[in-house]
Amino acid sequence: MPELPEVETVVRGLRGPLLERTFLEVEVRWARSVVTGADALRRGLPGRRVAAIDRRGKYLVFRFDDPRTLLIHLKMSGNLLVEPDHAPRDPYMHTVFQLDNGHQLRFRDPRKFGRIYLTADPATVLGQLGPEPLHDEFSADDFRALCRRRKGVLKTLLLNQEFLAGLGNIYAGEACFLAGVDPRRQISTLDDAEVERLYHAIRRTLRHGIVHRGSSLDSVYRGGEFQNHFQVYGRENQTCFTCGTNIERVMLGGRSTCFCPRCQR
DNA sequence: CTAAAATCCTGGTGGC
DNA sequence: TGCCACCAGGATTTTA
């Protein structure tokens, strides 16, 4: 589930049930998911009251009245649910955070790729991330400057979180379509007009995703409906909604990438 | 240095 | 129906 719009949707959904709540004990059933140590999490989290929940790239950021910060990355299959203590649990809820109101924050993650950090220095985890594409201060000029000092294949670069934070395979592909740019292009070959189209396409695609509460794909994430608006993702051999040409699929940086060979040049 | 491949995991799907 | 290879929203590490 987790690209920027899905993570943003999760964050917004958690604020109501979690703000002002205090964490009690933590049950860790898959220790490797806690990068900063399961024991340290079990010792350090109880008593922390949630003061703010934010997003940075694809990370959820929980702030307390305390220097320590809880970071969660959902990776491929993670989701966060707030449910009553007695609500049935399935086998994929690998970490359960007890709250002070008879509810639990449950980290459900069938593929076990998700990662949890409790650290007083979140910059060690978040510090390498590129700019937030939706920030007001992130301008077209900033994006052009970013592009001009990089090289490589466009789509691969868009997936690099140190370049720009938050895009994943779906939204990177959709943004290339909206910009009318071939994802296989070397970034150095894009002229200024193309870079500007891409800037607006990225922001529009992400905002569009958020408005629709993200994409529901397999059984992992439910709630959003942006999957009904995909122009190219997962549409190999179907016709382009714009021109009727067959959508093609290629592998770029090991990720499958769909595009319209006529609309994207 | 850079790019590709392997790795971490499990579940679902499509082909035979 | 049953088995198996392959693929999947991510990102880091290893290899070439």
C-alpha cells in the first residue's frame, strides 16, 4: 500500500484515535522489524503521550512530549489499525501497541518488510530523504535544479527517495504519463518545459491520490479508490484512455513500468 | 562509481 | 485439482 498518498491517508486516519493517547506496553512478535531494538522499544515507549502524528516521505512520524520519536515504515504490505483490545487479531499483527483507552494500535504486516524505529535522533533515519514534493516551498525551480544535478533513467530516479521523498512505483509511473514523458528517458535529455510538466504532474498525481484516499490493490490496503483512476499502472496491453494505443510494459531498475508509447515521448 | 541483482518475507495468481 | 514458477506497493546490501 505504501506510497505517499496511502501513508498520508493512514496518518490522517490515526490522528483522531491516537492524539493525546498514551502508550502502555508493546508486544513485539517479530523482533527484526524493530531496527532500534525490540527491548528498547518495550522499555522506551510506555508512558509516552502522542503529541503529533506527521508524515515524512513514506515514514509515519509519532512525536511525544519527549525527545524520542517513533518512526514506522510500512514498506510493501504494512498497515496500521486501531482496534479495541478484545477485537479478533489475525496472524499478521506482528506488533501491538497497547493504548490507555482499551484500544490497541496494531501493526499488520504479512510480508514482514515494515520497519519500526524509536530514536531521539530521527534525522539518522530521515536525514537522507529528498524534498517533500507537496510542500508549498518546493517550487518548479527547485525541482529543475534537482534534475539538473542528477543523471540516470527518469523513472528510476523518481523512485529514489534521496531524490524526492514519497513516490513509489504507481505514482512515479502515473506522473510520467501525466507529464507525457517516456519513463525510459535519461533525465539529462529533458528540456526545461518537460521538467516543468513533470513537476506539475508529480504534484497533481499525488494530490489526486490523496483526494481518493490512496489506492486499494490486493488484500493489504482497503479504503482508497485511486486504483480506479490509473492511466497506465497495471494496464499492459490495454488501450490508452487518451489515444487508444496499447499500453506497453518494460522493466526499469527492476520494477515493472507501464507507459503509452504514443502519449509519452 | 554505477548499475544490476540478490535479499528480506509471504500470499496470490496464472500456467501446465 | 495440484504443484510450481513468478510477481507484487520498498529499500538496502552485495556483486559485477
